[in-house]
Amino acid sequence: MMILVTSCEDEDVEVSRFNVTVIGKGIDCGDLFLIEVNDNPEALYRITGQEVWQTCYAYGLGEEYKVKGKKLLIELRAPRKRELFACTTLGPGYPWVTVVEVIATTNE
């Protein structure tokens, strides 16, 4: 007997645009950087499921954007299971978001 199980994890993923500020490298999750989301808290809540956090780990943030204080217009979505990995518990448990695209940088 053979059982085949499939999954379509990539369907119906909400992507939203945000103005963010790069905070710096987090202490818990390897080389992942933290971002502060400066607008659109309702959309961020739909992505993370956590109302109280405006700071998130940004999976997929390009090396050229990992600069403390850099301001970005960015598209984010919830991470897929394959994008998550274990972190230490030295600092706060910030939610994760996945960077879909950096639209623009601003020099405010």
C-alpha cells in the first residue's frame, strides 16, 4: 500500500508593503536582522498573528540592506515552515516575517 500526501503551502499568501527601519542584527537567530515596522500595523498583525510587536526578524533581507538605521519600503509575508529555524532564547521572542522584495530605500 502506498500513501501520498501533498501540500500547497505557497497558495494564498498575504503580501503587504511597509515602511521599515533596520534596527540591527538580533542576538538570537544567527545573522537575521531586526526591522521596526513604521506603518500599517493591521497588515503586520495579519502576517504575524501578534498585535503587540512592531519589531520583527526579517528572513531574506539582502546583505546590502543590513545597515543599522537604513529605511526601506518593503514587501513582507508570513514565513513558510521551510524558512524557519531554531533560535536561542537570549532575547525577546520577536515574530518572523519574510522579505518578498525591497521596493525602495529612503535616506530620511
